[in-house]
Amino acid sequence: MNILITRRLVRNSVSAAVCSLTLMAGAGSAFADDSVNTGYFGGVAIMGYDTVAYFTDGKAVKGSEEFSHEWLGTPWHFASKKHKEMFMSEPAKYAPQYGGYCAGEVALNESVTVNVDPEAFKIIDGKLYLIYDEGNAAAFADNADDFVPKGDAKWPVVQAKLAVDEPDWNLINNP
């Protein structure tokens, strides 16, 4: 248990430091659209990974600018024209839950972790959940019956916090 607490403290400290540096440096918002996670510096959904591939290939696959589509004010990259077309026909089916933010952070803390690991994902009941790291992805899946309803209930609150033009990061990450 101490390892989990230590990891959380380190992760939250690093997240807060990077976020503060980003805001102080004037690098711009990490959020092209208030509901889509584009990471701190990426500017593209899921750091350029193909969201359709999670469903069709069962793994994280890097997309390409060649097969790009803008949805919700954010570019999404795909590994193929077919995947791009599949997404365009049903974007909500393939888009990650909670705007691509760490599903565990939304569910447990009503806050966000911006830099998720695109390799750390779970598909539960036909929905894609991105997580901070692979260990937490396994824990999220093991407790999905508890975590998914909590995340579904808390996401509108988190989304409203993110919708503010200049969000108060202390409020978002400390409910």
C-alpha cells in the first residue's frame, strides 16, 4: 500500500509542477477543447494514437497526420483511411471515456491526470478507458463495477471545471 501512496504523491507533485510550468511559460492550454485531453504539449487527441485501433487491433497503435480528422475542436490521428472513416461515422463509439483523461483519476478523485499512457487502456462494456499507467489500468478493470459508475457520475463535474477559460487547477485537482 505504501508504494501506491508514494506513486500517487510523486505523480500529483510532478503533474502540479509541469502544469504550473506550462501555465507560467505561457505555453497555452493543454486542452484544445475543454472536453478532450491533448496532453501538455501534443495538441492532438490521445497523443496521436489511433482510437479505433484499440477496438480493432486490441492494442495502442500510433496514428498519422496523413489520416487526421478534427472532432470536438481537436485533431485525431488514425493509422489508416479505414480507421479514420470508421471514426467519422461513429466518433462517440470510438472516443475514450472522460475526454481521454485518466479514468481512475476522474472516478476516484474527481480530478484529471493529463498525461495518460496510451498503452494503458481497458475496453469495458464496449467503451475505451485510458489510464495513467498499466498497473492502474489493471486495477481499474478489476474494480470496473465500482469505478465506472463513479466516473460516469463525476465526469460532468470535472468537465464543468475544465470548461472555464482559465481553469483553477487547484480546484480541478483538489475537489
